[in-house]
Amino acid sequence: MNYFLQSKKKNSFKQLLQGIFNFYREPQAENIDTVVGKAVDVILKAVVTVLFVLATTGILKIVFELITNPSQFSNASFGVFDYL
């Protein structure tokens, strides 16, 4: 994940994609030779993928609702604001 921080050039979309692909190509666990290391690597990559997909779909849902039903956002009646 430190590929994003190592780049000293101006960040571009190509560099961002290369960093994401390198995350999946290279092992993220310390000892990939053992069964436990491989399991940790697979579980870590699966969790990161699920969280990324969840965040992406949530943001897309908000944008979609903002375009199709903007009256829903006329007041702060969703999320943490209900309990303040």
C-alpha cells in the first residue's frame, strides 16, 4: 500500500492503477511460504476488496440518489445526524 506514498512525481490515474494492481500481485503477509501466511494474505486481500467495493457502491448510491431524488437531501435526516 505504500506505492501511493513512494511516488514523487505528480500522481496520475495510471500510477494509481499500478499501485492497486501491485497490491494484488505482491504478497502482503510476511511469510507467504507457509499455509498460514498464504491464508493471511488471501484473507487480507479479500477484506480490502470487500471494503473497497462497499465504499464504492455506497458513494455511487449517494450520487445516484442525489441526481434522481434531490429532495431526499433537503434536510439532515439520515446517518449520525438523527441522534444528535
